[in-house]
Amino acid sequence: MKTLFTTLICLPILAVAIIPMKEFKPSENHVVKLQLSSPAFSAGGMIPEKYSCKGQNINPPLTIEGIPDNATSLAIIVEDPDAPKGIVTHWVAWDMPPHGNIMENNTSGTQGQNERKGNGYMGPCPPSGTHRYFFKVFALNRNVDLPLGSDRKALET
């Protein structure tokens, strides 16, 4: 029997692709809806312990549908909005290949700084209760070119 970690995942979370870049004119950018899912758990379901701090602490596999043909990279942000001190960032990565799958334990692209100041995925580990985890994936029309270890704020700017 699978052991489940007491966390709640919300998928699909974000329906955004082709992020406007500062040097492009707004009319050149297009927003399309992406479909995000995981073969490891269902939308609104529990994240298996394997992907938490009590397990292997590796990212779950993700499937992304609807990536535009002109996307050159993907970016991902995983957050916990239910943390006692506000939103906690669990994973920030960019310049990932624009394929339809993010494999389990993925380290492609450039890994950004999570809430604990480490680079890469930080699995769910709520101090108490049930938390929701939002996985946001962005298809980009160019590489981001931020250095390893940049934080979420740098990616969003």
C-alpha cells in the first residue's frame, strides 16, 4: 500500500505560456492555456511521500500539454500558500527544455533558490495540517539567462 504524505496538490494550476519579455512589444506575445498533470497523483489529491521531505525529496513527474511550437524553454514555480509565515517557494527552475514531460528527479535547466536557500526542488514538509501545493509552469519564447541560484523574485521580474 502506498504511503501518502498529508499534503494537497492542486493541478492544473496555471494556464500561461509565452511570457512577455521586456524587449518585445505586447502585440508580439501570446498567452495560451497549458494543461498540467502528474502520473504520480491526481489534481487535488495527495502528493505521495516519496516526493516529500519524509521520502526521497525529489520532484514528481509532470506532464504538460499545449506547449506552443515557438516555445524555447519552460520555467516552473512550486509554492505552498498555506505556510504559517506566508507563501513558501519549494521549487524554481528555468531554461528547461520545452518538452511535454518533466521527469521525476529532474535537474534540467537552471535550478533556482528554494525557501531554504538551496538550489532545486524542496519537497512538501508542512509543520502541521494539510497544505496545498501549486505547480506553475510557463512556456517561454526565449531563455531566461539568470545565474544558478537566482531566486523566484529574479525570475518573476
